[in-house]
Amino acid sequence: MIIITGGLGFIGSSIANKIREFSNEEILIVDNFSNGKKFLNLNFYDKVNFIDSDIFYNKDINNLNPKKIKAIFHQGACSDTTEWNGNIILKKNLNSSKIIFDYAKKNNLRLIYASSASVYGSNNKFKEDRKNEKPINLYALSKLLFDNYVRLNTNKKTRVTGLRYFNVYGVNEYHKQNMSSPILKFYEQYHKDKYIKLFKGTNGVKNGEQKRDFIYIDDVVDINLWFLKNSIQGIYNVGTGVPRSFNDIANCMIKVLPKLKKKYITFPKNLIGSYQNYTCADLYNLKKIGYSNKFTKLEIGIKKYINHLNKA
């Protein structure tokens, strides 16, 4: 059995769908089921079970037979970077993660969990090093606190890997609303107003030239499954190593949606001081351990994604 927390979410459901393509193993989905539409993120409904996340962490995890568990993909979290309620963030992102880690360590289970590039904050170096970790919002801090918990409690026998996702985009992110990728936000803006909204420049950055390391969902899934096959522990960046601007995204979308227009809007006051103007994954450590797959170029990923959205 493979357990996937956040298994109906963006990355979790994508991992589950890919696993079902080559395996008929039982999959246990742990999630909050209040949004029933998320069940449609799965492409299969055979040999799959569902457990509410609160029940799972508070009770059912200790009722599982660890001998039947092949691996745990821990993707569940509150992904809202604008959330400042510490009770919500600590419960969903830190405390639940500690429960998963402790269970995996105790039973010598393979655990691959979602960390975040947000831990680097406003820093301009993105190598997996403590000196580069400077979170600027509560979400990022919660991710770093769990990374540090893993570091502190890991030994040679521990089979745990943390993956610091950069800006992931692609199919099955529609439910993330304000936390969805700019590609999806721009697509929705285009269909509503025929133009898309980019931020004006701040702190020396020109209009629309905020740059992020955007990585296509298929590549993120490939990296997760690579680590499933290669039981290497540690914390690794998951990005392309190529930063692209929001203007680049707009230009890529214009090639697919020729009538699309750009509009620059004032930078939101609530994001000042807690927004990353630049991210770029340092992939030295990932490549050093043998990961060599090529990443989807932004132009190709956006075209695939928009074609899918047009058919939905």
C-alpha cells in the first residue's frame, strides 16, 4: 500500500494518477473531503481508500499495519502563503508532519514529503543550506520548522526525503484559488476580461519582471517517483534551475491565445515584505545524486496546460 496525504490535491493526485499507470497497488488517500469536486482529480477508483485527515492523524495512523506500507508521500498542507493564523499553519503544516515523520521513522518506512522553496524567502541564494533559509511568511516558516525537525531526528537508518518545490503549475490545481499558478490565474482573467494582470515593479524590479522558477507538474511527479525508486535521504530542491519572468509567461500564453492583452497593476500592499521577487533552484545536489531527467520548457508546458484547460 502507498499512502498519499493531500492525495486529492494538486501534486498528491498527480502522483496517485501516475502510480496507477504502472502499478495496481492499493492507494490510501488522506485528505479533507469538504470539496467533493477534488475526487474528480483522480483518474481511477479501483483499489483506493479514503481517510479524513483529522481522523488519520489523531487515530487511524496508529491502526495501520506498517508491514503493508510501501511508501508515504506526504503532500498535505495549508498552502496559503498569506495565512497568518498560527493555529491553522502549525496544525496542518508542522504538527501533522511530525506525526507522519515519527511514524515513518519508528517503522523504518519510506517517506517523501513536500517542503517548499519559500523557506529561502528574500534571500538570493537557493542552495539547500541553513545560511540561505530566511522565511518571510508563516507558511514558509512552518515548512522550515519541519525541515529542521527532520534534520534533527534523522539517522543513518531513516528513510526520509524532503523536496523543496519551487513554482509548480499544471493540471489539477484549479481548487487552489488564490494560491494557484499565474498560468491558471492569467487564463481565468483572460476568459473574464480578455486581458491579464501583472504586477508593476517594486524594489528596482521592472513591470512584470518578477522572476520565478516555474516547473511543470509532470516533472515534479517524475522526481517524486525517482526518489521512490532511489531511497536517498536528505532535502533537495525541485525546480528547473531556469528563472522566468511573468512577462515571459504572458508572451508564452499570447502564442496560444493571440487576443490576450497585458495590464500592469499596482503591487498589493499586503504582499510587501512577504513576496519573493526572484527564485531559482540550485540543482547541484539533485544532479549530484544522479537525477538527470530533462525538464519541460516553459513554452511547452504552458501550451500543454492551456490545451488541457481549453478542453475542460
